Amino acid sequence: MLYFIQILYVKEGQEETFHAFEDHVLPLLQRHNGVLVYRARPAKEAVIATEMGYPYEIHIVTFPEQADFESYRDDPERMQFLYLKDQSVDSLRLIRGAML
């Protein structure tokens, strides 16, 4: 099982655009054997220490295989909404890991 942690920084004032992007793409995870295990919007007060700033959201998603992740990433339906992500996301970090 592969785990992907995504730390997202959204442009101020673009939160609704980001929500629209997620409303379109998160349901596609199931099509590619993905599971959204965790999705959080941490308050600044909840962050004890940071070298990366304060994220808008943090996601943990699992896929059984790398090919499943790539299939989701390259899904044509997902691709048609990338303009919403480009418009709303300032930066992101994607961390790939595996359960040991």
C-alpha cells in the first residue's frame, strides 16, 4: 500500500475555487482504487512547529499500487479541472511513502 501526503497552500481569496476543484476530483479517487484517509484544515494554533508555513489543507491518500496513483493523476476527467487547481493553489508538497 502506498501513501501520499499532500500539504496544500491556497492563495488567499481562492478558497472557493479550490473547494470546487476538490469537489470535482476527490470523488474520482475510488475509480482508481484510491482512498482519502485523512483531510484536514489545521488551525494555525494547532501547528506546534513549522519550517514550511501554515497549510490550508493536509490530505493522506492511499493507493494499492503506483500505477493506480498514476491512473488517478492522469485521469482525463481530473485533467479538465486542473485550471481550478492552478488558479487557487499557491504551492503544495507531495510526500510518497509506504506502510512498513
